[in-house]
Amino acid sequence: MSTGTETGMGLTDVEPEPWTGRDDGAGADNLRWHRAVHLDPDRAEPGDVAFVGFRSDEGVSRNKGRRGAAAGPGALRRALASMALPGPLRALDAGDVEVAGRDLEAAQQRLGRAVAALVDRGQQVMVLGGGHEVAYGSYRGLARTRVLREGGRPGVLNLDAHFDLRDDALPSSGTPFLQMAQSEERYGRQLNYWVLGVSQPSNTERLFRTADRLGVRYLPDTACGLLDLPRIEKFVDDFLASCDVVHLSIDLDVLPAAVAPGVSAPAAYGVQMDVIERVCAKVAASGKLAVCDIAELNPDLDVDQRTARAGARLIHRMVTSRSTAPRTV
């Protein structure tokens, strides 16, 4: 691990590497992701996409899950690299933040600094996890951005089978949204937190009571089928109306196990890929998305790169669905 590089504005621990992938030749009609990504922060412009990796499975380990998510950022990049682009696009890879030893909290602070710097430069940030502890690092960054200091209303939408509101003594992949709520309470605010895809068998009654106490809005996985699209659309519309700036957090275990086997806790039921993709595209098209983190990919548990490909497709869909309206962050 390097100790802070000029690449990524000196805010990441591991330098990015050039993206490679299938090449069908020159020309705008042969574009693929690896040709759109550069590594020079000085070339980044407002409106560009910025990737930051978070190499961590410390939170998953603390939550008694299966280690391996630290390799997720690399697998997501490889899965995305050869995807074809429908038109010109610019993206910066700012490198990775890496947990040193077991010091998760320090790594979350560094991730927050990187996210804040990129958002304030006008980039839309895609954070590649890593366990779902990545979400608290993303939140720490968004909370210190200029748009929130100037009064912008934040909203957190979590696509997840779990609330991740555990009240444990040691922060983990199961605690990030309670940590956010507690942080907001210290500032006299209430966390605007919504969850789509919650699995009742995967959340104790105590977690449901915690969600109710915090005013969390949620849709269970059993209400997220294709026949439920009008309800889902209204849920997302109501969420978008409640905020000016969006933090979207995607735990890949929200997807069925057949689509996303490479996670710590594969879903026996899950929300279908076409529904999740539709939600992601709608959020991106709103023009309010500032930060998205993609969590829980464990390449050691993946089958035929299904989970990595699913996560990469969601990133691709969000970026190519973005609103052309001027950014507000």
C-alpha cells in the first residue's frame, strides 16, 4: 500500500491502474468503458464520473460474515471495462482507499475526504466496495460537501435486503445507517433514510422497531416484484421529492442469489434485476445523484462473474441514464 499519492488528489492509498478490455478499433462507434477512463485528476471536469475503490472486508468480518469483499473494487472495474458505451463519456479513476490492518474507522475517514473533494469538484462519485461499511465512509464525505453546508437536503436510498441498523459496540457492515442516524442526531437533524428490498426473515423485530423509531421508509422485497412497479415508482418518486442530493447505496445481496451469488449473504428471494436497474436509472435521471456506493461483492464466492457483471451493469445504467441538466453539486 502506498502512503498517499498525487493521483486521486493525494486522498487515496493505492494508485489506480490503466483500464484494459476488448478493443474493436478506433472511432466513436466502438467506444468501451476502458477507453473512457483516465487517471489524471487534473483532466477531470465538472460532470465527469469519478471512481473510488474501498478495499475493505473488515466490516463484514466484524459482522460475522464471509471475508473477501476487499477484492470487490478490482472485480467491478474488470467487469465494467469491456462494456460498450452508447456515446462519448469521461471518467476518472482516483484509486483505492484500503483498510490498514483492522483500522476500518481511519479508512472510512480517508474515503470521506476523497468523496467530499470529488463531489465539490463537480464529479459524480461511484464508490466501489468493499463491504457495506463503505456506506458510512461515503456518508462522511457527502456530509462535508459544499452543497450540504449551503443547506441542500440530503437523502439516502439503500437497495438492500437488510436495514443495517444494528446497534453493536463495534461498527461493522451491519451498522452504517445507524451510525449515520446517530451522527445526524448530534447535529439536531433526522436522517432521511429509505430502503427498498428489505427481507423480513433477514431482519429481527428489533431492527424493524429501530427503523420505525428513526422514521425509516421502506418497501419489503415481497412488494418489489414486476407487478408492483406502480408502487415502486411512487416510492422512488416520493424519495426524490424529499431531498435535493442523493446518496444511493446498493448492497448486491438485494438481488436474488441466482443473479448475485458472490455476496456474504445470498438472497433466497431478492428483488429482480430489472426492478433494481429501473430504480437506479430513475435516480440517476433525476440529476440529484451525487454519490453511489456498490457493496458486498466477494469475487471468491462469485459464479461466472455473475455478481460482478450485475454490479457493473448497474453502474453502466446509472451513468448512461444521467440527466443532462446542470449539476447542483
